[in-house]
Amino acid sequence: MEGEKPMRFASERRLLQGAILAACLVPLSAGLAGVVEGPAMLRGVMPEPPADLDSHMRYLSGLLLGIGIGFVACVPRIEARGAMFRLLGLIVVAGGLARGVSLADSGAPGWEHRLALAMELGVTPLLVLWQARIARLAAAQ
């Protein structure tokens, strides 16, 4: 029985790491698509968007890509990366809240953006809580 605790911890840690990597596919792919395609990646955007919109979209996409890279960087030592993981989570939740303002102000966006909102305000906080659990379990060993 004594050996079961470390084994359960290791298994749960691996599950968390896998969940984070799977979730990171969203900011990595969306961020890269936005950097490469700019506003053209969105439905309904005029063929030649204003340069300011293109610049802003690519900048924010670069930030999204960087957030994804930051989360990936936390994975190898996830139990020791609490501060960085929480900060990245806070940034994502803040973005989700801003997306919520858009929802209230402009109406429902496409399904991709509604799924992103669920990730930002649902999945990300759950991953932050799970990371805190893994950090506590690691400290108790």
C-alpha cells in the first residue's frame, strides 16, 4: 500500500500533463493561424482588412501563441510551475471575460469562439486547480 501513493501521484501527474498538452493545441494552432493568416482566418472579414486590424490581429495572435508556448514550458515540471501556470491561467481567464463582454455587446460568435470561451472560463480554471492539487501532492511526498 505504501507504494501505491507515489504510483497514483505519478499517474495523476501524467494525466494532468497530457490534458495540458491537449489543451495547448488550441492556443498554439489558433495563435499560429492568426499570425500567418491575420484576419483572413475569420469568417465574414472583408477581403482587404484595414492595416490596423491586420496588425492588431496578428499581434494578439502572437500573444496567444506565446501563452500556448508558456503552458507547454510548464509541463515537464508541472508540480513546480504553480506561479507561472496560475499567471498564464489568469491571462486566459481575463481574455475569456473580455470575450464575454463581446458576447453581451455584439451577440454570439461562431461555434469556434464559443468553444474558446468554454476553454477560457471552464477548462483553464479547472486545469489551474488540478495543477495546485498535483503541487500539494508533490510537496507531501
